[in-house]
Amino acid sequence: METKQFKAESKRLLDMMINSIYTHREIFLRELISNASDAIDKIYYKALTDDSLAFDKDNYYIKVIADKENRTLRLIDTGIGMTKEELENNLGTIAKSGSLAFKSENELKDGYDIIGQFGVGFYSAFMVADVVTVISKALGSDEAYKWESQGAEGYTIVPCEKETVGTEIILKIKDNTEEENYDEYLEEYRLKAIIKKYSDFIRYPIKMDVSKSRLKEGSETEYEDYQVEETINSMVPIWRKNKNELTAEDYENFYAEKRYGFDKPLKHIHISVDGAVRYNAILYIPESMPFDYYSAEYEKGLELYSSGVLIMNKCADLLPDYFSFVKGMVDSEDLSLNISRELLQHDRQLKLIAKNINKKIKSELVSLLKNEREKYEQFYQAFGRQLKYGVYSEFGAHKEELQDLLMFHSSKEKKLVTLDEYVSRMPEDQKYIFYATGGSNERIEKLPQTELVADKGYEILYFTDEIDEFAIRMLMSYKDKEFKSVSSGDLGFEADEKSQDSEAEEQDNKELFEYMKETLAGKVKDVRVSKRLKSHPVCLSTDGEVSIEMEKILNAMPN
Ligand code: ADP
Ligand code: MG
């Protein structure tokens, strides 16, 4: 039997590619710049092993030139260039990556930053261009070649003139249609913004001639336009710098520049990991709650970069819900991306990173609590509720993790205290961790039940947030001490008080109690003599699982 070869319908394939892989047209620039950066990297790696080659970083750059009149966008790089064969193989064959081949040929395993691997990025140029021309001269070659294509129809290669080694790509930008605007890819401000967004941390300068205006010489009123070459990208990402070289201000500036928030960060966390999965991350705990934090619009997540190129704006999988307030970015060279680089292929590495980050945030919060109490309390005022939700959610799966981060107002200290602090100063005879629920500290203080427990000399935690009691019920106990509401039936110290007196009192008032029970039928279970009351005539208490406060909340919830 004869095995026949599949014939790839390049025409269809290209169409599919161009129209279905990418969701944002603007990423064509990210792809072409990544290729240019790869091409420069290749010279750099060659120079490492070839003494006849010197790599002077100043000679390498990428330049972007827009020409509105001719509707062309040009990208020039001083990279390794392509021979005729390479133009043919790498640009003439869809899904052929010369960069991937380079990596394996040169056995680059460690510390490389070459971005290309799928061999499709280049074709994204056809999303914005009718004609793509590539003029290239390879390192070590005297000849230059011009590759040209109108997309689906195929391509041509002819010899041409080019003085310097490297590649120039010329895009003939499409005309606007009724639905689509392509002019924007010729606008200076737009190009600058796209470069900043996706390619800010490419390690070589991306230059553009930008227009400025100045007073004409000799004139005090007349202005003239002129052009200056500017480097658009910041090149060295802050997260690759040494922590010791960076000041608090650098981190604050990055926070503002990235618009992670309009406040200042309360704390930054800079992580560099060189283990099973390599990554750098800069995380922030904001100072105040974003205005939309508890709205449906709020999206948790961290920016995700792959070797300095932005892949995702908000990668939600990197943060658990209870740390959804954390802002920042992660950059890793070890991610397996899917072909559009907009999604991740496998999330094994991502899961590892997420786990790692999670641990780090936790330990940073613990140390903030220990060493910078005031700051921690500020954090807790803003985001404590989220931690309590974390304790409660997923059937308490994270309670162990989060319990030491919780704080509640204390009747004794008149400020926020941790559970550990509470338990460590409990008198010997105190069985439970007491809490009282109510709308505010003042109201809780006035509760008859509070009075009794406080009178005993016991500390009480005030639960003023709806979630508090739910979270605590999930915890059940802390350091083997059970939580007990001051309004529950058994407070653990009544038994020794039950005297002949109250038995007698109960008997004396039997009729009255029966009458009250009848009148309040369906509203109360029992009416009893109480030893809890001091200055109040009556109080309500619960025996069951659900407290009065919880009942109120549950009743208010939509069915
Ligand atoms: P990838 O970057 O994933 O390899 P692309 O479709 O973006 O795929 O590019 C295909 C190949 O074309 C690259 O692997 C590289 O070998 C070559 N190439 C593209 N652009 C350039 C360039 N500016 N300089 C040198 N080679 C290039
Ligand atoms: Mg590429």
C-alpha cells in the first residue's frame, strides 16, 4: 500500500490562521518585534561561543517607522538576518520555526530568552497588511534577498541590495473598510501604546522617530515640528533587577505606571525563583480597597509574562479568591503557551507558580502582622473581610491557612486582637473563646449577655461583620478552645451558680412563665429564670446551631 502525503492547503491554512488564532489584531506588532528580538538574541548567543564575533549591545536595536502617506509600516532590526534558504523555509512554510530549530541546534537549555517556537507569529502581519515585504541579509553573507507576499497567493524571492546585516519588514497597511479601521497602525501614539503594552520589556531598544514641536529659531510665536528618535520600551524589567538595587520608590513607581491602583501599595513582594519552575514576580498589597472591589466588575488576577512578553492581563488562576486583592505580575520562561500565546497550554507550571505565590503572600502577611502591626491593621480594615470569606468558603478548606490572619475587636483591649493573643491570655478557668454579635461595637457593649460575661472578667470578641459568625462556626475552635456566643444557653460557668434560689424562683413564678410562653408561642421555646442579667430585665438566648444574628442574615438572603 502506498502512503500518500497530506497536502497542506496553504491558502486555506493561512486564511484560518490569520482570522481565527488571534483575538486582538494589534498583537501583530508584538509578534514582529518578538521575532526581531529573537534575531538579535541569536547573534548574542553566537558571539558567546565564537571569538571572531563581538557583541556590543549598543549596536543592536529595533526600529519602527510609520509612513502615513505611503501607508507603510516598517520594522528594521539588526539581528542575525535570513539567507535565501531561510527565507524560503521559515517564512515560506507555515508552522516552521527557525527559532525553535536554533534553540535545539545550539543546545540552549538555560538562560535563554528566545521567544519564537510555533512558526506562525509572522503571518499575523497579514491581519493588518495587504502586502508584506521582507528584506534580509544574513550574518556572514554578502547577499541580500527580498521576500514578498500578498498572503494566500504565495510569495516571491529575488536578490536585492541591503548594506547591513539584519532584516527589514515592510507592511503595506490595509485600507479602512466600513467596519474596520486600519489607520491606527500608522498613528504614532497608537504604535507607542501597543509597544508599551506588549513589548515594554524586550531587552533591546525599540526606537521610533517621534514628532515634537518647538519655537522656530529667532521667533517668539512661531512653532515648527521636528522629529527625534526615542526609545519606547523600558527594556530592563524591574523584576529582573536585583532587589538590593531597588528602592521602595521604584516599586511605588512601577505600581503607578502599571495602574495596579490609584492608591499607594501598602507592601510589595518581590519573588525570584530558580527552582522546578523559574519565575520572577512583583506583587503588591494595596493600601485601600478598590472602589469596585465588591462589585461584579472586579476581576482578580495577575499580569502574566512569558520571557518579558505580555501574555495575559489578568491571569485569575494565579490567585485564590481570598487573596483577590493582590496586584502585580509574574514572568516565567517555563510556561507552555498555546499557539496564539493568548492562552496557556498546560497549567502544571502555572499551578506550581500559583501555589508558590500563595505561600509567599501568606508568609508576608504573617510577618506584617508580627513586625508592622499598624500597617497590618490598615490592611485588615481594607481586606479582612475577604480573609473571613476565605475561611468560610469551600467548606472551610482554607481555614487552617487563614486563621492566624484573623482579627476581631476585643472587649478588653478596645482594639483588634488576633485569636492567638486572645487564647494566650485566657484565665485557667475559662473554657471558651467568647464572642458577641451585633451591628456595632457600641450595640454589642449594651447587650445584657455581654455584660454578664464581661463581669466575669472574660474577654469577648465583637463580631460586627455579617460574615464573622459564619467564618467562626467553620473554624469551630482555635487551639482546642471552642468558640461560644455569649447569647448561647450554656456558657460553661452557670452550672456552679445554679442554686436552690433559682429553683425556688422558678417555682414561684411558674404561672407567669407559663403565661409568657403561651403568649409568645412559636416565637420562643422556653421562658426561664436567668442568672445572667445584671442591669437588664430580660435577654434572649439560643440553644440551637443558629444564632439570632445568623438567623437574621439567613432570613435576609434571597431564596
Ligand atoms: P516563531 O517566532 O514562533 O518561530 P514566526 O512565524 O514568528 O515563528 O517566525 C518564523 C521564523 O522566521 C522564525 O523562527 C525565524 O527563524 C524567522 N524570522 C522571522 N522574523 C525574523 C527576523 N526579523 N529576523 C530573522 N529571522 C526571522
Ligand atoms: Mg515569532
